[in-house]
Amino acid sequence: MKIAVLADTHSLRLPPQLLEALKKVDLIIHAGDLCDLATLKNLQNIKEVKAVQGNMCDPQVKKKLPLTQYFECEGIKIGVFHGHLPSKDALANARQQFKDTPVDIVIFGHSHQALNQTIGQTIFFNPGSPNDVAKAQFFSYGLLEIHNGKIKAEIVKL
């Protein structure tokens, strides 16, 4: 299974290279701050989307999307959280959010900084932002491949 991972798109135009890549995956995960329902709908028109709300999302998005998601794909336990509560450290917030939940990978955003780090037995994965014009060191998204109970996690620079 191939999964594209996005975060912090902030209602901005998505790069054409990313839109083409999204057509080739089985699932899109958005880790918050997609910001408006039109962006969610556009992604849903490409593939199935699992998404969480972020701190910058419109009230309509916050009504529609949960703060966290937890699900399994091919036996891999996945937790998704934007990363914005309670401190400014998105990684620490993501770790705290799932500290009592058995997860193989925690997907988060908020910092706009790409991260692919294993802590203990858990992968902590932030795809960065594919279109941030202020905080990101580079434009990026994530690509996960799950096969036979193993995860390959990759940051893709645009």
C-alpha cells in the first residue's frame, strides 16, 4: 500500500508535481491545517483521505474533522495528530498525544519542518509543507509504503 502524507497546506495551491504523485497512491493522509473544506474536497476527488483538524482550520473544518485519528493499514497502527497542543514543540505534542496508544507510526505536522525519526519502536513522521512560503526549509510531502507488516517512510522534496 502506498500512502501520501501531507500537512500544513493552508488553502494554498498545491504544486502540480504533488498533484500528479497523489494520483499514484492508495490513500492520502493530511495531518492538519488544510484550512478549508474546498481543499479537503479537492483531495477527496483524487483519492480517499484521512485527515485531522489543525489550529488554523476554518470552523467548518473543525466541525467535520477530528483532532486525532487512529487506524490500521495492513496491520500497521497509525496515529495522526496536527501537533499544535499543548506546547510549541510539535514532536513533543505528538509523542504526548499517543503515549498510551500502541502505534507503529505517528504522523503530525504544525512545525512545517520535515522529520522522519524513530523513537523506541515508533516512527514519528512530519511531511513538512508542500507549499509553505514562510517557515519550511524546502517544500515536501511524505510517502509511506506498507508491505508485509513493514513501513518504508520517505520525505519527498519538491
